[in-house]
Amino acid sequence: MYEQLTALYGSNEYPMHMPGHKRQMDFGQLNDAVKIDITEIPGYDDLYSPDGIIKDALDRASALYDTKNTFFLVNGSTVGILTAIYAVTKQHGRILMARNCHKSVYHAAELRELNADYIVPELNNGMFDAIDPQTVEQKLSKESFDAVIITSPTYEGVVSDIEKIAKICHSFDTPLIVDEAHGAHFGFHERFPQSAVKYADIAIQSTHKTLPTLTQTGLMHIGKNALESIRYEEVSKYLQMFQTSSPSYVLMCSIDNCLRQINDKKSVLWNDFFVYRDEFDKKLKDLRYLRLIKTDDPCKIVISTKDRDIYATKLADILLNEFKIQLEMASATYIVAIVTCCDTKEGFERFSRALLEIDKRLTDNTKRNGDTDRYKYLLHTKAQDNIYIYPPGIPIVAKGESIDEKALDTIALYEAAGLKIRGL
């Protein structure tokens, strides 16, 4: 593994994917990680009972994000999702969740044996749109729930009106959890959306997705305006249950180093990024067949192949094999690239040149949508497991749901595009 990974680092392949540091080592990353890889020895604090250097780091993080409490996550956002849901629900309780939540939310609901009701966002360009606050209000006015959980931003960068949704939830005395895994950078520049941390009761972020920290690093926040029912002790208790009992000092240092730099440089850290991003968008106006879809998050580049003669998975293959550009994900009809403050001007220019070159090869022909008859025998049966592609890990059909014709069409489209269907 070491030989192949170091070879990748030395290659010409450009990462348009997480982690956010993009393998650039001048953003406080830890070249000599082995030197600081310790365990909880005297004098170096304890993540689960912090009163020294870790407490200082947590206090800095909380001050930066302006929260009531902030927790370090070293098992990714998944552990934050599990913790948050357990901390605010009761066994066999009820949860109102966005249908486009990550599989970790479904897993938490299954483990907690929760009865789930769904908020189903509209589809736009083949992607889930923002959550409609009125739908949340309608649901809460009809029955009570232990909690509401939504994803904002989505994998593609669509942001919901968290301020309005939080006010609605709080009017029913219902906690709002926001999976903000892809939004740890929000609020650090005027062109970024406002962070959910300001309004949600609990917000979970993967710092490694769009900030320069190591993989698995994240943050969980209790908001300053959280309901009184959100108790630090309860959140801390479940975090200790779900997260490793040997938290990595390397990962914790990675978070602290990153947040220190943001605190020192946040007014200028993204200035070059926006210059590069604006130049990129301007160049892509010359596309004829591929289409740039602008979403709320400038750190996401979404390119649609809908109604063209190429699947997005094929586009991703060409970008990797011919142009040495590795994407974050490819669905059947669009690709997603993640760009951050660590991306270079050369990287943006390389990506735009590649897309324009590929666009010249395309035609007006449309592609087939796949064989819809292959899984007809599953029609109207209940899914035995969550059926999804990964990434993004959002179930096409959730465990226990009936498989309808729309789901079969989606499965057929994904298979035709060469995507691996999990849980089928």
C-alpha cells in the first residue's frame, strides 16, 4: 500500500476529490505523523475528559464556529450522525428525515429502531433539490417526532434554508439535526453560504471533505440556540460509545492545525480560490453539449451529461485515463468535483481544458437508459436492504420500502452507466 500510495503522490494525477488538502503539504499537514502518534499518556489530555491541550483545541474550534459546544470526530461524520440521533431520540421513537440523507442516518434509525417518516425533496437536473420548509411544517403539525434530520449541503452543493427550518422545528419543540458534512467551510468567506451551525441544534461536519485536514476528521457542534433538551452530557456519552476509545492524536492535530490557519487567514485564504473558480466558470461557457450546473456551494463543480450521448461514468473514465483527473463521484447523468482552497490554478485550468476537449467529441445523439426488464421480478416487493450506489450513499430504495417502477428505471440507468448497485 505504501509504495502504491507514494507513487500516486508522485504521479501526474490531479485530485478533484476529497480530502480537502489535495495532498498539498503546505497547509499545516503533518509530514512526520509518526512523531506525534501517541496515546493518552499523562500530561497530554484525554478526548473524552478534556482539561488540557485537547480542551484548548476544542475551545478554539467552538470559538471559531461560534457554538455552545464542539466535539472532535476521528471516525468521520458517520460517528457524529449516530451520536446525534441517539442523543435526541428514544428507542422505538419517531424521526422525520430527508429522503436524501446519507446511509449512516438510515443505519442509525435502524439501530435505534426508529419509526421514520420522510421529507422527499424535488428533483432538479437529476439531483435532489433543497428541503421545502413548508413540508417540514406540515409534517410536524400532524404528528410529533423526536427529531428532524436533513442534509445541507447535499453532495452536489444544494443548500436548504436552515434558519427557517430551525424556527419551524423549534416552534414544535423538536430538535433539528443537520448533516453538514460537506459544509465545514461555510461562513468563512462572504461568497460561501451561511453555516447550519448558527441555527441547528446539532450540526455534523466532515472537515476532511472541503478543508485541509486528514481523512476521517470532522466536527460535531451543539448550536448556541439549541433547545434546552440538547444536553452536552448526553451527546458526549453516545460519542464515547460510538467513537474509538483510542482517538488518534495525529487526526486531532490535523483538525487543530487547520482551524488555527483558518482563524489566522480566513479573510484571504479563499481569495485565489474564487479567482480560479470564476475563470473556470467563464471558460466553460463555451461548452456545447456538457453543461455546468451551478449550485449553492462554490466548492462543488457539477457537470451534467443529461440527454447527451455519454454517460457521466464514461466522462469520468476519460478524464482519468486521458487527462489524469480523478473526480469525487460520477452518477449516470452528472459528475461531481470537489475544489478547495488547496486547489491550484493549474488544476482548474487542466480541468477546464479537458472538459472543453471532450465536449468537442460529443454529438446530439442521446444514450440508452438501460434494460428495465432485468429486475422486473422485484417490482412491488420490499427491499431487504438499502439499495444504493456509493458515493453518495443515498438509498434508491430504503430497507422495507416497496420497489416501484421508478426505482427499477433508476437501477437500470445506473447499471447501464456501469455503476455498482449495492444492497440488491
